[in-house]
Amino acid sequence: MQNGTDLYALDLSGASFVKACGGPCTEGCVTLARIDADAWALGDSKRLDAEPLRFTTEELAAAGIDPARFGLNA
């Protein structure tokens, strides 16, 4: 991350997660929230108690995850 920021030190309390489903959302969906200018939190709607994984914009792109699919701007 830029400037050596620890992604897991970023606060998620104000994060607004958005769902994206590959089909009918009967088995759960992936959730994504921007948590900083170049940081994202990726969660699982079926496991709300699980800590969301955190990624930079570059890491999301390398994994083929497009924030636009969630209605978010990269």
C-alpha cells in the first residue's frame, strides 16, 4: 500500500459494503467497500462474523475484481 499503510489498521466502522452476485444470491454474495483512497475490504455475505480481506486497487485488479461490478469507482 502507498506510504506503507497497514491495510488491516484501517477502520471499517464507516465502510459501506455493496454486494455483487454471479447469479441468484441464494448461496451468498461477495461484498466490497472502499476503505481508503487505494484500499478495499472484500467480505462474504454468508459469513458476516468473518473479518473482510483487504486489498489495494492494484491487488484487486490483479485478481480480476472490478469495483465497477459493484457499482463503485476504482
